[in-house]
Amino acid sequence: MDKFRIHGPSRLQGTVHASGAKNAALPALAAGLLFDQPLELHRLPRVRDLRTMLQLLDCLGVAHEEIEGDPASGADALSVRLLPGHDLGPVEAPYDLVKTMRASVLALGPGVARRGSARVSLPGGCAIGVRPIDDHLRGLEALGADVELEHGYVTAKATRLRGAGFRFNYPSVTGTENVLMAATLAQGTSVLDNCAREPEIVDLAQLLNAAGARIEGAGEERIVVEGVDSLDATTHTVIVDRIEAGTYLIGAAISRGDVTVLGAQPKHLEPLLEKLSEAGCDIDAKPDQIRVLSAERPRARDVITSPHPGFPTDLQAQYVALMTQAEGQCTVCETVFENRFQHVPELARMGAEIEVVGNRASIHGPSKLSGANVMATDLRASACLVLAGLVAEGETIVDRIYHLDRGYQKMESKLHSLGARVERIR
């Protein structure tokens, strides 16, 4: 099992390229189940979850081949051509593949929409909360699917889905993506309300519309989908990963560094940039890059996570690490996932002063962090502990970084290029 060894403290300085967004690439790949024509995807990140999704598609009869990529996507980006088979049977996503990746549930909507039947094991992933898929199932039932849940599997069947009105109880990102993809091939018009508004939703809709889908309103609370009979071959480049970009920008702030992230989209990171500015960082945001310069100790600022366009829950752990180095006391309130402070005990081992009561963490800074052996519990907690290790005195060992590999492409190489002393050890 791989670990990171970090020698701190380090000051991050320089330029780094943001990779393609994992949370946009996974639904884009799942959308391949809707096609009977080739689908080319560019700027895919080389991360563990992506390889798992490609394996799953192979099992479901959608082959892939690596192709020459778009130079603008970056030298390390992956480009693939999905080659859907014809006259395929029902979708069956086995537990052995699904157990490590929650996004595998995205096979359900497109699977039942195109093949009439899909059976998917209940998903796994990070242990940050319950994350039920009730809205996925209710949405598919509203479109006319017969849904059953038994023995750890979800089965959805329909001769052809029918357009309908549906309102999500909560603006779930994967729920919106699943029902949106299903509605794309449904007969008639679907009106989806209380939809997630994340940039990844917009990216998926752009992909589908380029292939002939008729989707309006992506990025708003209401999405209207006029179903079509089939999708045409198309090419799509996924958006840059706003969470990866935000992690390196927080890295600049916590290390009092100077980092420019190429490809980062300021409009996707407005809540974070606002907080970094309030904390005392200098922000230089251009259309396709963001620079954060932090010359002084940051100031403590409260944060409340919420669905987009609020402060992203996927940057909460990294922000908590930053606030351990800030002057004063602040509160971080987590409203999205009920179990997303698992990084706090590990930060405390390094010397952080944090009190958690319910969904609120009170952080007393600044804390002098010391290197220690710490264990990652989930993807973003891994990034949090790496950032803490950058500013801690001495050696920090971050164990179980397979979580990190699920969503960050070559993090140790990118940090090393910015001046960090970090290495992967086996």
C-alpha cells in the first residue's frame, strides 16, 4: 500500500496545470451507454476512479481505445474513443467493480434508457456519509421504470421511458446526472426541478446536446429535456477539475506561497476565491488561470458548505487545514455530508486545535503542526493531510493514499514541481 512521505515546512511556488475534472469525466463515460455511435472524450484525468469506470464499460459491452488527444488538454491527459457494441443485453454492473466507486451508479439511468434493463450493485466509495440514491430511483420511476431493490442490487426495467415531471428532494449531483441521462432517450418531454447546478452538470448537458440531445436549463434549478430516439457520434473535452485547482490554490495560501493554476476557471471557484481574499491572499483571476499569492499569515474566516454555487464540500477538508494556520478562531459548518470531519482527529495528531460538535468544527489558530504518521479516510481528507504535512515541522507520513489516487492525478509530481519535498513510498 502506497504512502506519501513529506518533509516540511515547504513554500509552494510556481505554475501547475489542472487536470480534467474527475466528477465530469465519470458521467461523460457513463453517457457512453446511451450511444450506438462512437464517442470521443478528451482531457480525462489519469486517476483510479476513471480506470474503474472504463473497466465497467468494458464489462457492459462498450469498448474503448486510447487516441491522440487535444494538445490543449495537457500532455498527461487521457483521450479515449468509446466504441459501443450493438444488440447488447441488459446492463449488469457487478459488485467487485462498483464497491470502490460511487459514480458507478451512473450506469443505471443510461442503461435502462437504451437497453431497457439495468442492474447495478449499490455503490461504494468514500466513507463520508450515507449518500442515499433514493432520488435516483424516484426519478427513474417517474419516467416509467419499474425499480426493485434487493440483495444489494438495484434493478430498473422499462420498454421505453416516458417524459415526466419530477422534483428532486435534494439537489444531488449524481442524481441529477442519472435522471438527466435517462430522460435524454425518453419519449416526450421531461421537466426536472430542484436540480443540482454544479459545472459538471452543465458539462454533461453540453456533451449530450452536441450529440443531438435537446436539453435546456443545465446549471439552473429547472432542466427541461425533450427526448430523442438516438444520439449521434460526437467529440467532447471535459472541463478542468475545480476541486484539484482549488486544492493547489489552498496550498499556496497555507504555505504562504505563490501558485498559478493553469486552466482553472474563476467562475467555478468564486466561493473559494472570496474566502481566500478575505483571509488576506492576493488573487489574480484570468479567464483560464488563477494565481494566489500569500505573503502573510492568513486570517481566520468562517465557512458554510452548500451545493453549488455555495462553498464546495469537496474543499472543506482542505480549508480546515488552512484555518489551522490562520490567526484567530473560526467555524466550519458542513451541511452536505454528515460524516465529513474524519480528517480532524488526524490533524489533531499533528497539533491542530479543533473541536467538533455535530456538523460544526471550531478551529483555534494558528497551530504549530508537527510531522506525524497519519491515515487518510477519504479522498479529500487525503488532500487535507498532505497540505498539513507541507507546513508541519519534520516528516509526515500519509497512509492509505489510494483514496488520493481516486481523484488526483500525480499529486506528488505536481507538488514537487512547486517546491514541495514529497515522495511516494511503497
